Amino acid sequence: MSDGANGDAPPYDHLVKLLLVGDSGVGKSSLLMRFVADKFEEVSPTIGVDFKLKYVDVHGKKLKLTVWDTAGQERFRTLTSSYYRGAQGVIFVYDITSEETFENLRDVWRKEVELYSTIENAVKIVIGNKVDKEADRAVSREKGVAFAKEFGCLFLECSAKTNRSVQEAFDELVKGILEAPGLLSELGTDDPAVKLGAYGESTSGCC
């Protein structure tokens, strides 16, 4: 894999691993595509694991984000469990029009992260996706906020389709990682106004 016009990956100061989890069909791949390429596509369910890279600049420090998109189907659980290791940030995604996908955050995905994550203080965010379908909402924003608060997660509602709050969600997650003791100990975090600015191309791959 290569990045940049000359085939060389841009230099970076720190590597950050993020992980997307949630049921199949909630829009994990669409959120990821919107974040790294600023486009929306109706995509087929992920088979196994997919990943994409994005190079960002945070107040002069260059970060290489590796964002792993795991399959939501149960038959891929054994394959994808190994990709939880070393993730400094976890993104729980549910579909606001589907109560089942929300309940599975508690019943399935939270337990998966607790079982397989190797970083105890990994930063987590809960994303309620598909707010462009407000008329079909089945999960109130208040329920999402309460769940996130109960398990110490950040929370945002987003729409990969309309690009509502997608960048903000990743901004907040990376900001939390920068502020968490030991996750990126070499980075100073005294400036609370962390904003991501991309400086390199994104790329992707799959396993």
C-alpha cells in the first residue's frame, strides 16, 4: 500500500488504531467512507474486516489513523476478534431506526469489546447513525445518551448520508485519546481545542 503522489506514505509522529463495531447494516462502512473520502455510497456488508487509513494533523503533530471496520454478522466473530487488540478508540454504531441494533450494543458488542480489547482505558464513542431517517426513528436520543453515560462513552447522532456530525464524531474520539493518560503519552494535551485537519491521502485494504 502507498500514499501520496510519489508512492511514499506521509511521515507521521503517532499511530492510532480505531475500531468500528455494531450490527450488520447500521452504516459502519458508510460512516468510514464519509470520514476518509467525504463521499457516501450504499455498500454491501463487510466480509471479515476492512480497514482504511487517514493521515491527520493535530496542532503540528501528524497522526496516522488506522480505522478498522468489522463485519457485524455472527459468523465472522471469531475472525474479527483479533482486530480488537491494541485499539485505542472504539466506535459503537447503531441504527436509530432499529431498536434491535441498539439493544445489541449492550447485549453483544459491549461484551465483545470487554472480552477482546487489550487496552483497558480505550476511549469509546456511541454513534446513532441514520438521523436522516428521523421519521422512522425507533430509538430516542435520550436512550442513546443514557447508554453512553452508563458505560462511560462519548455520544453523537450522525448521518453518513448527509454528512451530519461525522467529522465531529471522529474529532471527539481522537481528542479523547489524546487526553487519556498513557494512550499517546508523548503528545501534549494542554490545548483542549483539538481539531483534525487531513494532510495526506486516505487508502484502504481488506482482510
